[in-house]
Amino acid sequence: MTTAALPKQKAPVTRISAESVPAQAFADLLNGARLYELWSRFAFHDIRQRFRRSVLGPFWLTFSMGILVATLGLVFSALFQQDVAKTLPYIATGIIFWGLLTSCINEGTMVFISAESEIRNLPMPLNVHFYRMMARNVMIWGFNMAIYVVVVVWFGLMPGWNALLFVPSFILFLINTAWISLAVGVLSTRYRDIPQLIANAIQVIFFLTPIFWSPAALPSRPAFVELNPFYHLIEIVRAPLLGEVVSQLSWGLSIGMALAGLGFTAWLYRRAHARIAYWV
């Protein structure tokens, strides 16, 4: 007795239209954020592997940065005849947050390129790699904040109630850091010369930004200070930790940069999301 052959069922075909691309890009951002357990564990694993079989572990970074802070603090306090109790906390907070900002930007340029094999072989949101990079650098920043604690205790620094503003300031700082890192990550994936340009530009900006020198030492604030977005980003997180008031100019420029930057990065990621897997 023969049985009739069952009709073959066709596999469902997923159609990607131009209208669905923006929705998929924004869904990728949200889905990646929801997988916080995944990218936070990846970030912790990266740090653990980097300092594998090390006695101090991530505190080697803290130790080296602490030596740099102490050296710059002593040198500049002697050169400009300034009180080391004011110079050292200023330099410490500046270098700590500059390190977080520039590490995210520099690593952001390679965030998709370095994850080429995972992007092509593992079905996960693209932004998991971006969140992983941000989480890793924030964890390292947490270790480096031990330098600030030591400086505060050593010099008896009392930030006062102004320190409460650090929480919203740090959130705003991370928002700006995130959109810059994601934007350069997308552009660097498409144009491979951008990582080199970014690295060279950051070296120049470091000397133009009041990180280890104070604008108060200048007779007047030049344009490269007043219009320097990196200075204002550092200032909104440094001032509360030093017990100072953040200027309205720094608040305004940081908030405006966050709004404009988020809009630009959303537009850029919406256009590039479907192509990143091919660019890598």
C-alpha cells in the first residue's frame, strides 16, 4: 500500500524592506541593552584574562596611573608655585576621567572590527560588543577611583554637598562618552583610516585640555579652553568631587552636546546597522 507523498512545506522567508531597517537598528540597541548579564560578564572576563596570574590584577593600572598623578602633581606644583594639596586632587580627577573618556573612544574605533568573527558567526545584537567595551572601561575606572579616595584621605579634602551633583554629572558624562564611542565605531568600521586619525587627534587634544594644568593660571581663557567640549565634559565630573560648583556654561554645553550627539548617532546607526556585518 503506497502512501501519497506529503507536500513539502516551504521555510518562511524573512523579508527585509527599507522601511524596516530603522526599526531593526533601534531594536538592536534595546535588545543589546537588555542582555546586560551577557555583556557585563564578557567585560569582567576581559579584565580577568588581561591580568591573568597577576598578583595585583587590575590594580596595576591604578598603580601606574597613581605614579603618573603623583609625578605630575609634584612637578607642576613646583613649577607654578602652587599648593600641592590643591594641585594633586585636580590632576588626579582630571587624569582619571580623561582616561575613561579616551579609552572608550580609542577602543570604540575598533569595537566592531575586533569582533569580526563573533558578528559573522554568532546571532546576537551588534551592540553587545559596544556595551561590553563600555562596561569594561567603567569597571577599570572604578579601580582607578581608588586614587581619588587616597588623595581625599591624605589631604583631608571635604567636597561637601556639591559632591551630590557628581551622580547626574557622571550620567551625563557617560552619555556623551557613549555616543562619541559608538559614532566613531561605526565610522571606523567603514573607513579604516579613522582609528589612526582619532588616536593622533586625542594626543593633541590632551595638551589643549586643562587636565594637568588649570585655566586659572592663564590671564584669560583662550578659545581652545572655552570652546573645548572635552574640557567641559571633564569639568562637570571633576568640580563636584573637588567641592566646586560646575559653571552654567559647562552644564549647557554638555547637555547640548548630549542631545545633538544622540540624535546624530541614532541617525548614523540607523543607516549603517544593516551594513556593519559586511564592512567588518
